[in-house]
Amino acid sequence: MMMDASRKAFNLRVFTMPVSKYINNQGDFPMSVAQNRTIPLLRVSGYWLIVMSVIHLLVDILYCFEPWSDIVRSGVFNAVDPYFDRGAAFWMLMLSPFLFALGQLCFWAQEHNVRLPVFMGWNLLITSAFGAFLMPISGFWGLIPPALLMLVESQRHNAVTSKHGVAPL
């Protein structure tokens, strides 16, 4: 608890005291100060992905109510194949927890000042762009902005860490 209190006090000092107070003897800023002075893009991505996961879940429940009813009536076990509508409802539901977890990972990385691997942003961008190409009327378009924000934040983190002598990941 003391660590949390001192961390909050440090964060308050970053925004209330002149930045020159935090310059070390080599004229550099500590990384946490530089990070706090920028827009938290990973936090924005995290909120975006969590909202998308909740919307995805709600649309699945409302739009695919009939296939889910059929799955329950069939006894749940082995009730999805070979029915296309049940399979679509199942896979739509299965994506929601992964989007939620990716949003939480973005929050965690922002909180701990950790750069997400750049391949995560590229993977989400390529997958969502390909999905939007194959299914233009879909929610895949909604995953492109957080992917781009993840890539921008990764590049920003590389610039800050390389400027301060810390090797980028």
C-alpha cells in the first residue's frame, strides 16, 4: 500500500511541478515522466477493445438467440456441428473473451509502462482488415482503430526508450 501511495504522489508531482525538476544529471527525463506527458493510447485501445467485446457479446445474444436456443434444446454437447447458424453464433461468442483480454492487456501494459510486442498490433490490423475485406458489412472495421493505436504507441515507446538510452524491445 505504501508503494501505491508513493506512486500516486509521484504522479501528482509530475503534473504539478515544473518538468525541469525531473531532469537528471545527464539532462534526460526518467521514462515514467516522459510517458505520463503523452496521451495514453494503449488505454484508449483497451477501452475500445473492451467495449467492442461487450457489443459483440450483446449482438450475439440478441441476434443469435434462435441458434443458441437450438443448441440448448439439443443438449449443448456436440450440438453445434453441422449447423451453420449454430457455428456462427458459437464463434461470434468465442471472440468476445479474447477481445476483452486484449483490452485488459492494453491497460496492463499502459499501467506498467511496458511496450506491447509490435506483432500484436500488426496481427490485429491484418486480421481485421482481411475480415473487413471479406465481410464489408461487419464489425471488423471497429478493430482497425485500436490496432493502429497499438502500433503508434509501440513506435512512440521505442522512440522514448531509445532517446533515454534504454534498448527497445
